[in-house]
Amino acid sequence: MCCIVSVLLMLGPRVAILVWWLLQPMRWSSTFNTFIWPLLGAIFLPFATMMYVLVFPNGITGLDWLWLGLALVADIAWYSGGGYGNRNRLRR
């Protein structure tokens, strides 16, 4: 199971969200009441969405806020890393 998770994370967080939703749809439906929030989360903040689904069933308390913050930092780093890596392609 660990290898599957590692491969999915290497393929991208959006693929991991899709596979996780297919494997455990009840977890996702108990976390979100509608499909629009997980869809928007998968598009714009995939790491934060995965972390929210991971910590929500027990309630968000204590260090769960730290994990959600780290996932948000991972999303920001994901987007800014792409911009930084392509900085030489811009015309000056």
C-alpha cells in the first residue's frame, strides 16, 4: 500500500485525490456535503484538500491546524516552484 501512495503522489496530487475518492467514497461524502468544494479544492489546493479529508473525520483540533497549514504551504510551494523553474523562459 505504501508504494501505491508514493507512486500516486509522484504522479500528482490530483491523481491521488481521484484514486482516493474512488477507493473511499464514503470518507469523502462524510467530509463534504456537496461535490463543488472537493472539486475546487482538487483544482486549486490539492494538498490542502487531501489533508482536510485526512483530518476531518475526527474533528479539526490541536495539531490538525498545523497539518492543514503545512499542506497550504506545500500548495503554495508547488505553484511558486513552477514559476521559479520557468523564470528563464520570459522575455525581458
